[in-house]
Amino acid sequence: MVELKKAAIGELRSAISYGPSHLELHHPDFFWYGVHPTEALFTVMGRGCISVVRTSTPDTDTVVGTWTGGRTGILHGLRTKTLPHQVIVFGTTGFAEQQKTTHDYTPLVREIMTFFQTGISPIPAEETLEMFAFMEAADESKRRQGAPVQLEAVLKDAQR
């Protein structure tokens, strides 16, 4: 993901993140396994998601998020088989995709250790909250048969 963020694509306009999104009865849909492609989407898109629309079938979920500046982020959660998490980014001058999937967790463990040592998260709390609001808004859109859901409304409901 670090290399993908450095790709020479001009200004980021859109991204597609896909991967396994198996469901678990005791968790809201994306909060179980769909959190991983959601995290990848937010890694490249960052904050600024305004609203989401979700289409859901027994095997697949597709969530289209609209970000500030007219950017779009698309999440495909797949349940038919185990797939790697992949991301494609589209910019004003080109596109790039994650070229390799690695099971080397060394960079992640380094970040975790730094967090334990300093108490400072490598991800701003606001971004984490927005990511969870994105997943909840996607669930609400599913409950509303694909109607758009504003993240601002989800965050306000959470404060009650």
C-alpha cells in the first residue's frame, strides 16, 4: 500500500478496493472481514467520504462512496472464495494497482510496536472514525434497499 500511494498517477480521482468479505452472524456485515478492504480503500482515499450507496447480493457487496472534490471510492466485498485484497487507483494522468500480495507483517508489527512505545497512533482517530462510519452507512444503505446514506448523519446518530 505504501508503494501504491507513491504511484505516479497525478491527482487521485478514484480507487477500487476488493477482497474477501465473509459475514459473521454476530457482527455487522463489514465489521467482520470486510474491514480489511475498507481499510485499504481509506489508506489510499483518506478522509472526506460524504455518502455511500450499497448494492448487496448473497455473494457480493458493492459500496460506492462519494468523497470531497468528486472523488469516488468503490469497495467490492466478495464471499464466493478466498481472494487476496487488491487495490487499483486512478488519477488524472494514469492508474496503478497493487502488484503483489505479501504475508510479511514486519512493517505492520513495527507500526504496532511504535504505537505501544509512544501511544501515538499512525492513523488519525478522525480517519478511523470515518472508516467505521463508512461501514455503518453501507449497512444502513443495505437496510434502505440501496438508498444513499450520508456519513454525517451516521456520526450524529453515534453521538446520541
